[in-house]
Amino acid sequence: MKGKTTKKTLNEEVDDMRDEYDFSGGVRGKYAAQYANGTNLIRLEPDVLAVFPDSESVNAALRMVMRAGARAATMKVKMKRAS
């Protein structure tokens, strides 16, 4: 029958592990707390990455935008008070 699929029950286990995999020295949950705190990874598009090749340049640009935004907000408040 073409396109026939079979469902496996929850109790069936398929052993896909190769013999050369050895996790006997592994620690369960080693990074669980760090993962629970979340990450700050951000994916940059290729055109942005061409201009900002590292995190320092991205942070510097974002700080400049933050300062400009703060100045603009301060100017709006001053303009409202003056009128």
C-alpha cells in the first residue's frame, strides 16, 4: 500500500544509539538552571551581520539608539512644558 504509515505504541522503544556513544560520565541536568534562566541569543540577518560582525559593535549601536531615544523623549517633555 503506497504511503502507508505505522504508529508505534508508547511502550515500544527503538534503540538508535550506536555502540561508540558513551554517556556513562554524563551529568543529568548539568545546564538545566542556566537554560531555565534563558538565553540572550539573537539571530542577525546577513545584511545586518555584514555591518555588525560582533556583539561589541551591535551593543555600541544599540546604546547609541537608546541615547538618541532618551534625548528625543526629554526634548518632547521640554517642548510640552515650554508651550
